[in-house]
Amino acid sequence: MADIFDQIIKGEIPCYKVYEDDDVLAFLDISQVTPGHTLLVPKQHVDNIFDYTDDIARKVLLKLPILARAIKASDDKITGINIQSNNGVSAGQTVLHSHWHLIPRYDDDNLNAQLAPTIDHSADFSAERYQNIANQIAKEMEKM
Ligand code: 5GP
């Protein structure tokens, strides 16, 4: 059975998309640990980093700094970013389709400097707020 990210990639489940090309999709994480929390996923299904070929690594990892810059540029209150990938259930991976969390950091976000993306703020986000954030990041991605 397809995992939830396979379904998002196929368009069967909606997402707040910020970037897409032939190889990767980037969209807002529903939990929004901080505003702008984005997931970067390879379109080709791989469970996690243990299954990466050099080709998948090139396609996905080269996008990380570009996406990070777009996220930072989308809001001048963003001063840092945590990039994390959980690989394996023992490491906290809950969706078995490889993904990279990009979690923007704000000087006043009151989170620990290092954090696992296990915080759920989705109750604070209306559809309009998600869409506005996704649009801002997508606009910056077009300039990268
Ligand atoms: P993991 O715990 O595997 O590192 O991260 C999985 C992430 O997927 C979680 O942060 C969770 O909020 C996010 N997530 C789970 N289901 C959905 C969904 O249907 N849509 C979106 N956008 N994110 C999801």
C-alpha cells in the first residue's frame, strides 16, 4: 500500500506545495513545528536514507541549501533553520518515505536549539495561513 507521501506526490491527497520538479516535492509539514516547517521528499519511493542511491542523493540533497535559502528569504524574522531526517522507527521516523524536515527558527520561538520535529501546532494554522506561507516560500524558490 502507498504511504501518505506517495499519495501526496500523486496528488491523491492535497498539500501546501512550495516546490516540485521531476525528482522531488517540497510541501509544508502539517504539524508546523515553527511557521514554514517544510518537508523535502524524493518522488521515487525510498523508505529512508539507507536505500539512497548516489543518484537519489544528488537529486534530493542538492536541493536542501536552495530550499533553505528560499525558506529563510520568505520571512525576515527567520534567523536560522534546523534540517533533520529521521531514519528508521528507532530514530523516530513515523512516515516510511524518506523526508527531510526544514524547520525555520525565530529568535523568539522559545524552542530548544536542537529539537526533534515532534511538536504539533496544526491547531494554530488555518488553510489560509498554510497557503500564505507556502506561497511566500514558493515565490522565493522561483528566484533561486
Ligand atoms: P517523521 O516523524 O517521520 O520524521 O515525520 C513525519 C512528518 O510528516 C511529521 O512531522 C508529520 O507532521 C508529517 N505528516 C504526517 N502526515 C502528513 C500529511 O498528511 N500531510 C503533511 N503535510 N504532513 C504530514
